[in-house]
Amino acid sequence: MKITPILTQLRAQCPTLANRIAAGIDLATLQANTPLTTPCAYIVPLADVASKSLAQNLALQPIRDSFEVTLVLDTTDATKALDLLHDLRAELWRALVGFKPGADYDAIEYDGGELLSINASRALYRLRFFAEFQLGRNLPNQPAESWHERELDGLSSFAGVTVRVDAIDPADPNLKRPGPDGRLEMTFSGDVTP
């Protein structure tokens, strides 16, 4: 999932954080020092988890894209920091839960949160979110999303069929029995018109 739509949404919808929201940074850096003034938030993509395909003859896989928002708070006043954490968590929910990060995605859902670390100067709290999308197109005019779809796109279109029938019985007694005699008993055609 692209991080830019999430960053834009959070910057617009989280007034307490203002513009102190950035894309990923490592945990060790956040525990020691942060380039942004606290309170601030960092967004990091976590994982994508694929479910089994919903169809047997083509790829229609639900994919869950997960990301986290890590809040960094000043803990010189622990009570104030924990109260602010409660307010920021609610602000993040209002900004993200139900938001669609792209046309192919379902709405974002909350997946839980946890305290990562706390010391005398700062606290880090992680909130996990996810949104799902489908790998595999819904309509034939959409671009291919898998090898199977690319392979199918390379086939010529089906225009019609001609069937020639050589029946097993009655078999010609001069030929090996049973089996077709090599004479066509029936021929028919069908055209496909879109």
C-alpha cells in the first residue's frame, strides 16, 4: 500500500499532531531521539498477508496490507503523556478507520495497539491498522494483475466453433472394430457474436 495517502489523511485530520507525521524510521532512533518535536507519529508498512484464492480457475486472492502508526510522546509528565496518548489514539481512529487508501482497497480497520517502550523522557506506542484488496481483476477490460491473466490476455478471442462427428457405430465391417470409420456423419458450426 502506498504511504502517501495515509500521510496526507493524517496531516489533514489530526490537528494535535499538525505536520509532525513522517514515513518510517527505525525503532532505535525513535527511542534515542526523534527529528520531529513531540508529540509526533511515524508510519511504517508492516506486512501483507494473502488468503487462499476465492476461485479455482483464476487468481482472486484477498490480500491484507498492514501498517503501523508509532506515536512518540514526551513523558517528563507521565500523567499528561498518558492522557495525551488516549486523545491521540482516538484522533487516529477518527482519521483512519473507514478511510480508503486507494481505489482498489476496502476501508482501513484497526488491528490493535501496544506500548513499545517508555522511559523518563519518551514513550512509544504502536497502533496497527490494515486494509484489504483483491489480487486479480474483476472485469476483463482491467489490466492483468497476475501471470495467469497475462497469459489469458494473449490468447486469440473465441469467434466460433465447427464440430465434425465420426460416429463409432455403425462401424465399417472391413475396418478394425469398434471404432470410427473415417466418414463424417455430421458437421455443424456455431458463431459467437458479442
